[in-house]
Amino acid sequence: METPAPRLQDVQALAKLVGESPALLKTIEQLPAMAGSGAAVLITGETGTGKELVARALHYLSKRASFPFVPVNCGSLSDALLEGELFGHERGAFTGAHIRRKGLIAQAEQGTLFLDEVNSLTLKAQTDLLRVLQDNTFRLVGSSIEQHADVRILAATNAPLKQQVLSGSFRADLYYRLCVFSITLLPLRDRKEDILALADHFLKKHTPVANVPFELAPTARAALVLCEWPGNIRELENAVIRGIHLTKTNSIGIEDLGLQCKAAELTSPTPVPPAQRRCFSALKRAAIETFERQYLTRIMSEYRGNVSHAARAAGKDRRDFGKLLKKHLLNPRAFSPPGSPSPE
């Protein structure tokens, strides 16, 4: 009898990945298959997009879940430190090596070794890592005995690794060893449907247990969606933390969030290319697009994702209102508080 495939909601809960954007849901849907394969996975995305969270999800969805998950930032490992950190060393292997020390590979035995910022490894470090991936063996510094490495390797990069391969700064053979599977995490500005769901998640996470629950004022919710978030999820989380501690009530306003984007920028029209600046029709079209997007965001925030109530308040037919939401890629569920039923 075959084991039933895990439901998407169950995988999402176990992976602790928050959001409803199509790109994120597709990634979540693929995680069990990738986790079960045991092969290497390369996770690509800007800083703050949740690469380590995805790596942990792959680990905890795999058969290695009961064994260690060991993360290491490759940017902190110089050639001098790499061998000792990754492989460990024998007593007396070098000056100051007074005891035998296990390396990160041995610490991750039967588990997962997560190599963050793998793009920062030097060519020598890449060669050392390639040997582990090819042969599943390693040697402690100062030892001539090869040891077996029973460890799964996951890697992450915030740089275009393919370009580094073409430029010769990253080994092609290592790249293809690391990239059996690949996951690309979009920046938050390209999956705005996830912003409010994440903000509500962070509100719950960071509100002190004894406190009255906080909520985001409609204007604050609208502002969060309109911001570009160059620091991605990490920057959004910081804004929510500020809001919790700076608000004088249980309703967090724009001024409490300390957003980098100014309030004036939230209502400014969409920039028009220089060639079209004198074209009346282009200016009019851009102004209408900007007004529609901002109006829909604010009213959907105010009515917590309830399409029927928002359409009635806007004085529009529900079907036409729904078409406008689709036009601007606004998912009603993104405006609903977590755990609430699907918006009507």
C-alpha cells in the first residue's frame, strides 16, 4: 500500500513557510519530493528571502530529520580555516591543536550540512568540498586515514552562480554537483500577496505572551504592501517588531513601523518613462493604474480580504471588483488574518 502524498497545507505547516503567492506554493509543493531524494539542492535568492528556512524544511521533511542540521556561513571560512572547520583535525596537527576535534561534516553525520553563501568559497575551498561530494570521504587535518561522510549537503547563494561559473570564479563541476535540484526564492517585492500574511505571522510570533494582541491599522497594512522591501522578509520582520514596541495602543500605525519608504512615496504616481512624459494618454493611464492599485490595497486591508464587503463599500459590482483584483494580482486571502475562513 502506497503512502499517501502529504497535503500542501501539512507540508506548509511543517516547513514553517508563510504565504499564498503562486511561486511560494509551487516551491512548497515540490519540497517533499526534493527532501525524499537525498540529492543536493541549490537554493538561490536575495538576502533575507528565507533560504535557510527552506533548507531546514528540506531537512525536517527528509529521512535525516532526527539527525543534526548544521548550518555554516561560507563567507566566514578562509582557506586557512576551511579544512579544520569542515574536516576537523588530529591532536598535534598544527600549533595549538592540543586535542582531536570533530569538523562540521562529522557533526552533521547522518544529517544535513547547509552551506550558506557558497558563492564566497575560494577556488581551493571549492576543490576541497568537491572531493567530499564526489567520493563521500574526507580526512581530518593531520591524518592519512579517509573517513566516510554520510551527510546530505544543501547550499545557498545570493549571487548568480552561473555567471561566476562563466567567469571562472566558481568551478563548473562543483556547481553541477550542488545543483541537482534548484529552488529560486523571489524577493518580497515580486510576491506582494505574501506580505500581509507574513506581517500577521510576525505579530503573533513577537507579541509578548501577557500582552493584549496587536493588530495593524488599515493604513499600516496598505503601507506594508506598497513598500518594496529591499531587505525582504528580514526587513519586514524588523518593521513589525518596531511596531509592537513603539505603538502606544494595540493598533499599529504607519508611524510605529519606522518604514524606510516615506508616506509621500506611497501615494506618488507610477514613474513614467521620459519618452512618454508629455503624452497625455500615457500619463492618464499610469495615474489610473496607480490609483486603482492603491485604492484596492487600502480597501481590501480595511475589510480584511472580504471581497463582498469591499465591493459594496466601493460601490461596485462584486464580479467587476474581483476582475480589478485579478488585474492587479491582489489575492484576497493575503489580506485575511491568519486562521480566518476564506474571504467571500
